[in-house]
Amino acid sequence: MSNAPEADLNTKSISIRNIGVTFKSEASDAVEALCPIDLEIPAGEFVALVGPSGCGKSTLLNVLAGFIPPSVGTALVGDDKISKPDIDHGMVFQDYALFPWLNVLDNVAFGLERQGVGRDEREARALENLDLVGLKDFAGKRVHELSGGMKQRVAIARVFATDPSIILMDEPFGALDALTRRFLQHQLLAIWQRNRKTVVFVTHSVQEAVYLASRAIVMTARPGRIKLDQKIELAHPRDFSAADFRAYEKLIYDQLDEELAKTFNLEGSGGTFRD
Amino acid sequence: MTDGGITAIAADGSCLAAVEDFLGRAGRAEPTLRAFTEIRPDRLRADAHALDALPTPKRGPLHGILLAVKEVFDVAGYVCGWGTPIHAGRQPSQDAAMVAKLRAAGALVAGITVSTEYALSLAGPTTNPFDSTRTPGASSQGSAAAVGAGLVPAALGSQTIGSIIRPAAYCGCIGVKLSWGAIDAAGSMPLSDAIDHPGIIAADPDIAAAILKLLAPQLMTPPAVKLPNILVLEPWHEAETAPEALAAVERATRVLAEAGTSIQRMRMPDWIATKEERVLDTILAFGVAKHHGEDYVRSTAHMSDRLRDYVVRGRAVSQAAYDDAINEQDRIRQTLNAEIGDGVAIMPPTTGIAPKLDAGTGSRAPQRLWTLAGLPAMTVPFGRHLGMPLGVQAVARHGQDARALAVIGALYGKG
Ligand SMILES: Nc1ncnc2c1ncn2[C@@H]1O[C@H](COP(=O)(O)OP(=O)(O)O)[C@@H](O)[C@H]1O
Ligand SMILES: [Mg+2]
């Protein structure tokens, strides 16, 4: 599991050095979304990020993707400072973000065109990656003809196709049905084991974190900081019901529950209905 | 309230007229009843229009039947929000298997009905059609209220503890929870795979039978027996049963005896009475944590304390403890199958009439065991107390749903 990646694979480390984000606007008070944090992620590691809603997980991913500049600190991919979006940093969002005017194949091939890959190879690679997510037969379909789950699979195929050195995934499977989710977890694991991409994966499923990741990070309630940094030393394929799997889950829950309790104490139980 | 003589199709025979009639009645009832989360007149009219255009030979067995659907079942294009603000915008793109089957037979989706939070916790705004200061029961509360008020002849509900039988009885409806595993549950919100039961609430036995024949044809071809032997089951649970609820069962017993069935008394084995609640709770909590634990992490602030409690307790259930509970469930099922045999047990579906709204949604004790054991359980309205409906619950052994349905049919309209 901790095998070093082979030299010819495109995978890079991520260094997060004192990264903090405060959102400022004229209309309202400044929001500190992320406390300055430090995190070293070696190339080929699969990191799962768990934490209460609003603790800054998406903000951190957006910094790593180059979409928002940090208020303080520096982030590096390999030796390069992140300063702008880069197709080499593949990002899968919660809600697909496909181009509705392109068909499925062209959506997946889109990034390859920007990388200067020739037409035939583009199509071949797009098809290969559609196959990985079980959608090869849908290559010619329009995006609006797909269900939400299928759209998300296209978004995943699109990122895989560009062979990025790091993959950032923000709750990629959260909205999928259980079967599709299990299937894509398998595919993602297989790809990760084969290519040793560095993956940062945000999830609200502790089970998913323990199932996939080589390292799990629990963040505190906003402003987020790192509360638990835990290596998951279980061989793949992992068994949900095994005692050691459950022990990792418990370790994470114990830390997470303290933070969740803070969020509902603040907001009340939120029910609008009578009991 | 159900005395209006509901027919599927209006006097002129058109589905469109039936839909207009429904919309008018729903418009008048809904301000107090609050059974529906969503009614879409435009879509309903379009669907009715399409049905009216079908030539007679192409019309299905449920042609024009208005069906209300509990928000835990997927209906394409409607908001099916599981009774929680966490899924308030949830809009499935496909119909649940049950919904698809019934629509293919000509049923019209009248609208989506209120469920309690995850069909388990906080009650929705629905009131009882017989007295708006009382609860309609839970969790299929919108479905039962809509049928009980005579707005629709049938509705879909689901039961993981007592969520079909209790509201159906409180609202003066027939409620049917078939043998576990009889209905394809695809496209419905899961709580626990081991005890989830989709089912129906209906205004009369004919509508119920017509729907069940489509949903579970394998169970609905009754053997050519008249009425099965009746086992009168004394309530075994701690929750106290009101005298009027027991009296309704005694009256039902006389009706059945006059129809020529043999009557015996049945007592619940003590070990089952002591255990059932705990076994079900373990299975349910494990399932809730499995299916909704992620919602807890994502949106804790929008969950009721009670639901959080299920999640946290369910996470702590080890696989071994869960397997033990499943083994106990199986032992209970086998024992009850043997005790009931070819007979049908009858008992009160609830501990009494619907409580006042501020007193909760009523006791689950008389419904719970049949959910745990996966035996077919049904309720039929039978008499009134203080103007509120009472009922009789009939239970058969697993797979003998048609026997229980025969008893329901024999009691209907005789209360
Ligand atoms: N563009 C923005 N402007 C102002 N506040 C923001 C912005 N984006 C996020 N926030 C706030 O920053 C905090 C962290 O947000 P986010 O990173 O999305 O959390 P998470 O993904 O962990 O749920 C939240 O309080 C959120 O409201
Ligand atoms: Mg986020």
C-alpha cells in the first residue's frame, strides 16, 4: 500500500504550509474559513478529509486547485507553488460541472484537447476512461439525457482521462445511489493502486474514508484546523465489518462527534416540525 | 368521512373530471388536513388527459385511480424529501418500482404525502381527518390522512415499526403490510433492509386487492378456502390497550364466528414478548446508522435528537451483535409462523383511538412485532369511539397474505 510510485507515473506531493483563508467582503464581516494549517502529503498518498459542514474542506480543495488564493501561506504541488488552476490538478466537484453543449465523449476529451493530444488518441483515451466508470455505451449521448449519477461518472472520467498528478475530489460520491457509489469506489481504488495519484478526497462518510484512504484527516468545526491525522494501515480490499475496520471508524467518530456537537449546539436541533 | 363512496372515475367516466374533482376537494381539505407536500395540478391534468385518450382495450386495471405517494418513494420530477429538511430539494429522476408498476396499470399520482422525519422521528404538520386536534399517526401520516379524508382511494406507505398500520387505523382506512420481501422496494428510502416494508393504505378492500394483485401477484391467488380459523390474540405488550379497542376485537370475533369460522384464543410466548422491542431496536439502529450516518455528519444541525440517537447507537452495534439480532428475528419469525399456522390472528391495531396532537403519534407496540417478524399484517376500520375510528388487525403466517386479506374483507363495513 505504501509502495513508492514508479518513476514514470505522473504523481506529485502536496505541501500545505501555513495555509489560511479568510473571506472578506464589504457587505459583511470577514469569515475565517480555514485556520492556518500545515500538511505534508507525500506523492501517491490517498488522503480522506472529514469534518463538520462549513469547516473549510471545500475551501482547502479550492486553494489546492488554484481557484482561490490563500490569505496566508503557500501551497506546493511537487516543487511548484500553486498560483492558478492547472489541468494537472484534476478536480471533481460535488456537482459535476459538465459542458451541456458537448456530448459525453467530448466532455471527457475536452481537457485532452487543451493538453494538445491528437484527435484519435483523445477519443481512445476518453472511451477508455468512460469504460472505467461504466459509461462506454453512452459516449454519444447529450449531457441532459443522463441521470445525476451518470453525470458525476462522466465528470470523474474526465479527470482520470487527463492523467493529472494530483486528484482533488469534493464529496464526489455523496449524491449517488449506494450501488453506483460502491462501483465507483472500486474503480477509484483500482486506478489509485495502478497509478498512485495523490488523492485528496472530501467525504461525510467515515466508512468511505476508512475504506479508501491511506490517511484520514479530521478537521474541527469552523474555522477548520487539523484535529486528527491518522494513517489507515489496512490491506485492500478492506472489509467493512472487520473489527480493525470498525476500530478505525470509531477512532474517527470519537474525534468527529465532538466537533459535530459544537455545530448543533450552536444552531439548535433545526426541526421545523412538532414531535 | 370515507362514506362518500369513492369511485375511480367521475360520473362522466373521464379521468380529467375525476382529477378536477380531486383538486377541488383537496383545495378545501388541505388547509387543515395538510396531508400533501406537493400536488401538481398541471401534471395531473396532463396525465389524466393522456389516460382519457387511451382506447378501452389499452386501459389498465387501475385506470384513473388516484394514488397518493408517501415522500419516501421516488416519483420522477416530484420533490421526495424523506420528511427531513436535509433532503428538502430531493427530486428523483426515476419512479420507484412500485410507483412505476401502478402507473403502468393506469394509476395517477395525485401528489406526494407527508412523512415524519426519515419515517422515524419528528412528526409532520398533518392532522387527523376525523378530528383535526388529533394525530393521524405516524409515519405514513399524509397517506393515511389523504385516504381517510376521502381525497384519494389509495396511497403508498411504508412500515419499519408501525408506520402503515397505526396511521391507517387512526384515520379509518385499510392498511396493508405484506410479508417481508413481497414487494420490490427499489426507489424507496431505506431504514433497515431486514425490516423495511413498503405497503398500501386503501379506502376499501376492492381497491386494496386490485393494487396488491399488481404489486405482489404471487401472494394474491388465494386457495379456494372460505375463512381461515381465527386466533384471538391478547395484547402482550406493556403499553396498555384501551377497553374500546379490545371491545372492537370482541365484536369482530362475533362477526367472524357468525360467518362460520372457528375461534380460538392465542397467547404470545413470554420470551418473544420480552425480547421483541430490543431486537427490533438493534436491527433498526444498525440500519439507520448505515443508511443515514452520513447525513448525520453532513447535516447534524438539521437532525432531531431522536434521529441522532439512532445513528450514534447504531454505529456502536458490532457486526456480531447485529448478526445475533438477525438470528433472534429468525427464531421469532419461525415460532410465530408455527403458532399461527393456517389461521389468522386478530388483535387491536393500536392501543386505542388517535391521541391528541400534543400527546405524540401513538404507541407502536401493537404493530412492531409483525414488522420484526415480517408477517403479513393488515388493519380494517371497525367501529368508532368518541367519533374516532377503531380497527381490527389481522395477521397471517409469512406468505399467507391472502388469508389475512380475506379476514379484512369479511370485517369491512361490519363494524
Ligand atoms: N466565497 C465565500 N465567501 C464568503 N464565505 C465563504 C465563501 N466560501 C465559503 N465561505 C464560508 O467559509 C466556510 C467554509 O466553507 P467550505 O469550505 O465550503 O466548508 P465545507 O466544504 O467544509 O463545508 C463556511 O462558513 C462558508 O460559509
Ligand atoms: Mg464543501
